[in-house]
Amino acid sequence: MEAEAGEEPGRSRSTAPKDFHFYHMDLYDSEDRLQFFPEENNRVRREVTQAELTNEPRGAGNSMHPQKDTDELVHLYGLEDDHELGEDLDDEHRLGPLGYPSHGMRREPPREQRDWGLSGEAAEAEGLDYGGQGLPDQCQDLREAYRYTHGRASEEYECYVIPEEEDEEEPADVFCVTCKTPVRTVEKDFDIHKEHEVAPINKALESAKDEIQKNMCKLEQQIIEMENFASHLEEVFITVEENFGRQEQNFESHYNEILETLAQKYEEKIQALGEKKKEKLEALYGQLVSCGENLDACRELMETIEEMCHEEKVEFLKDAVAMTDRLGRFLKTKTDVELSAQPEFEDQTLDFSDVEQLMDSINSIPVPSAPVINPQAPNSATGSSVRVCWSLYSDDTVESYHLSYRPVQDSSSSKDQAEFTRTVKETYCSVTNLEPNTQYEFWVIAQNRTGPSPSSEHAVYMTAPSPPTIKSEALRSCEEAALVCWASGDLDPVDSYTVELIQAETPESSGVTESVVGIPTCESLIQLQPGRSYTIYVRALNVGGTSARSEPATVHTTGSYFQLNKDTCHPWLTISEDGFTVVRSEKKGFRREPPPSKTKFSRCVAVMGNLIPVRGRHYWEVEVDERLDYTVGVACDDVPKQEDLGANCLSWCMRHTFASTRHRYEFLHNKTTPDIRITVAPKKIGVLLDYENSRLSFFNVDIAQHLYTFSCQLHQFVHPCFSLEKTGRLKICNGISMPRHVTFF
């Protein structure tokens, strides 16, 4: 606190200067200063005071009030009426003791010295002073209040005071799989995770990303399925609405037709009854008129007879004769006294057969029309199942469908094939237990309670092929390509094949890195990257779909790779199971020479390796015995099998013969050889076939010695070839990288 010279710190308010301000105790930021107020502004003090008010006091019954302590401080230094104190304190906090920003002059004391709750004894022992002198007695209450405010709230205050320069927390470097949490290896609690499964944080992150990606794929697939199902429900909903409207129209039409028929029958019956009434009345009226006429005639005769009785006898006799004749004629006239028409009407039998037929038509439905079977959709079949779909006219009502099928064979025996029938409710059916790569004939019939519909047209569906089988023994590769051969799993031909490649260095990767499609035959030459390992699968395709994957095969592009071709092997030689070792035993040497053949060697005891149809540089090595008679080289595919290797223009070879202690080496081509002396007998021969430079070179691998090089024009691909003149064995080492002495040659 700044004051005038000679002025006591405890002076009264009336003698305090007007420009009285609070500043930090030590302008030089000494470590042993007593901070009456920390550097933080009034906000921090208010937060500390609020945090303190929420806790219980230290001593029982000792109720502390920070606001009251503050009021005592103000009264002690005579600041009750100093209205500028708040503004000055704010300015002091913003600018610091010398008018500069406070954060520019502030240095954080060491953590062990950041104890603002020192007791009075500790402060005196530390020699804390006020402006370089001991604390006056008037400041004891201030010190006690300050100790409570800052000593009790030291922990809370540390929550608010953040050092300007602190070391950032080191990131976690491992991930505990058991606890599902990242952990730093430098932490003390890492011992807890020692027995747990841990992984590098990057690997755990990649694994989590892969898991999330898989779950996203599953969610996408589920969304697609739900969308398809919702679309199907919507179609069913619309169909129900349409069917209801159509049935309502049908019922209304049928009932209107019935009402019209009944009204028409009523009119017809009423008209017939009226005509009958008229006919009866006319007959009765005619009969009534006739009766009246007869009565009039009778009355007239009676009156005439009475008048005649009063006449004289002579006149009476004259008139009596005439009356008698007249009366006789009248009496002879027969009067019809029977009713010509009865008053009753006959009961009319009403014929309602047509009405009944109409009523029956309301409760009955027509027979469905013949369904229309759909053509086979792409990828709708597997090797043992096929999905068949058909459609129906919208006006038809169907309760079930009968799907029939049978295998398609030649026309002569197709009728004898067994038929199978399945009953379904939907307009599709997945038929299982079928033969792969086989055509089936399908037709469908719709059924309701009225009866079955006519049969649909027959449609031919085809199942997907069986998975092919890769011929591992026929695999050939070099640094830039691989020749893959396989056998079809079906007797019938397929449309094409697809080769799928996956880099073997990343087994966790399940995606296909490359696919070669549309392969028409059972082999394919595939361009690859050098120095890699690939896992290869093959699929067969037809109109029905794609087969399952074949069993995998592995290809390495570290060097040229081939196996010995058993189809060219001389009968006296034996090839090992792995295809890399050829052996000539003693027993086979006494057999007679085999007959000539175009594929097998008959005179020369030799064998060829599989062809590598890739132009470039190919290298392999042959392990030999110093006392062994052998021939190593290359030959064209059509080299004569009855001649020795090197005895024609289609073969280039290195030949070794051993007699007593003398080694003889020949480099033969078309029965000629240069005069070359080799002092160190090689135990492993390296062969370099260079198509680009038209060279064939031989090396002593053990001492990196170049033996000889043929300059040959290779217009076609050649086979590695090997021959044994005596009992022994040759082991071929291929699929290896070229040594340095070969690459620089």
C-alpha cells in the first residue's frame, strides 16, 4: 500500500489522501510477499466468497461472514465515502501497479509457495513485511480476516487461477481393449491395465473405424431391405385399395342388374295378368249378352202363346200350327248355361333362374387368366437355387399359385423327366436343391375357389455354375505377371470366368483389390506388381449368375516361378510332389528305351518346366552334384523329343559330364559348343533368361561367377529343361529374386 512519507499505516480516514489506492505489496514480485488481495479481479473474490458461503465453517459455532470482514477493512482504512474505490480497483487490475496490463507483469510463483492461507506465526517466521517493515498491530485483524478468506478458500481459489504457462497433457498412446478407454503409458494407473489387452492408439482407431464402417454397411443394407419392404407394403396397400374399388363396382353392377331383371319380370307378369283379365271379362260379357237374348225370346213366346189362348178356335188352330213349329225350333236351340270363364286366376309360377344366376355371380369369382412368367433376371440364381418371378392381370383374384419345373434336356427325353410342383402365395418363388449350371423349364398356374387358370408359357431358367478349381501345380509367375490355370466345376461350358486378386500383405482387408472379368478360357495371364504376394480366387459366370469363389491360391511376384511338367517327363525320371525336384533312380536305368512320343522325351532322359509366357527377365537356380552328369537349359515347345538337348537349333543348354577326376562343361546349341574351361565346379547354377536382350546366361551362384552367355534370337517362348544322364537328382529353386551379380550383368 502506497502512503506519504512519515505517515502511519493506521491513520484515520480524515488524513488519508484523496488519491489513495490499493496496489500489490511488492512491485518486484518477491516470492515472500504477503498478498492482501490476489491478482484476480473482484469477480474472482466474489466467486471465492460465494464458494466459501456454501461450505460449513471450520470451528463449531464460529460463523464467519466475508462481507462483514470486508466492511471492517473499509472502516479500518477510512474508505466508507471513497466512491472511486471500485473504479480505482478495476483500473488497477486492468493496468497493474505501474499502469501496464496486469498480465504483462504477473509471474506465477512456484506451486509450493502458492499458500495464501499462512498463519500469523508462519508469516512472522517468514519475515513478511509491509513495505519492507513488520506488520503493524492494526493489521492483525486484517491478517486474520485475510487468512480466513484466502486460507479457507485456497483450494476453491486454485480452481479459478489458471497458470498462463502449463505443460499440455500428453496424449494417450495406447488403448485398453478390456476397459474400452485410452491410456498413457506414463500414467501411474497404467499398472491397472498391464494384465489387460492393449493396442496402439492408431491401430485401435483404425479398428474402430473399420468396425464403424462395417456397421454402417450393415445399416445401409438393412435400410435398403426396409425400404424394399416398405415399397412392397405400399404396393400391397395400393393393390388392396384398387381391388376394393373394383369389387365395390362389381357388386353395384350386379345388384343393379338384379333389380332391373326383377322389375322387368314384374312388368311382364302384370301385363300377362291384365290380358288374362280382359279375356275373361270379354267371354263372360258375350255369354251374358246371349243369355239376355234367350230370355227376351222366351218372354216373347210366352206372351204370344197367352194371346193365342184367348182367340177363337179356328184362329187358334191356325196360329197354333205356326207357333208349334216356331216353339219347336226354339226349344231345339241349346242354350249354353256353363260359364265360359272362371273368376279365379291360375297361380303363376315365376321363373327366377336368371335372377338366381345373377345372385350366384355376385358370390363367385371368375377363373384367373393364365399368368405371365418373367424372363430370368441377372444374378437371380446360385449354384443350387433360382428365383422365379411371374405376373398376373390386375382384375384376377388368386388364392395360390402352382409352380412346376423340370430339367431341360434333349427333346426326345424331356417328356420323361420328372416334374416337381410347389404351391406358393406370392408371385415369386425361390426353388432350391437344384443342380449347378443346369437349365430348368418353369411354368405356373393360378388357382382360386372357382378353379385353376390355364398354364403360363414355359420359361427356361439356369442355375449358376459350380466354383472352379485352381490348378496350384500349374501356377506360373514372374515379377510382373502370373499365369493362373483352373478347371471348370461343370461339365457344360459357362459364359466366362472372373479372377479376383487380394494382396496377402493385408489379411484384414476383405475387399477385392483387382478383378479380371470376361475370361473365356480356363487360364489367364494377369499383370501384377513386383515384390508382392496375392491371394487369387476364380468365379464362373453364366446367365443365371456368378458361382461361389474357388479355393484360394497364393502367388508371389518375387521372382520367376514354375513347376516341372509331368506330361513331358521321361519314364525313367520321377518328379517330387512339390514339383521342384527330379530324380533318376538306378532301377529305372535298366529299362528299355520307351517308344517315340510327341510330348514325352523318349531318347533323352529329360523333363521340361512349365512355360512362362511373359517377355522380360526370368531367373532360377538348380542345385547339382559335382559328380553328376546333367544338362540344364531352355528349349522351345516343339523341340524334338527323340534328340538330346542342345543337339538342335531349338534348345540352348549347359552340359556337365564327370569322368574320373575331370569335369567337362559344354554350352551346346545345334551340336556346337565354345571352348571354355571352368576351374571351380558349381554346386548351384543360376540361369538368367533375358527375352528383352535375347540372351541366356549361366552363373556359378556360390562364387557369383559368370559362366557363359548365349546370344539367341527367341522368336517364341521357351521352357526350362533339365536332363540326367546318370543316377542322381536335380532340385530347382525358383520364385526367388535375382542376385546383385545377375542384375548388374
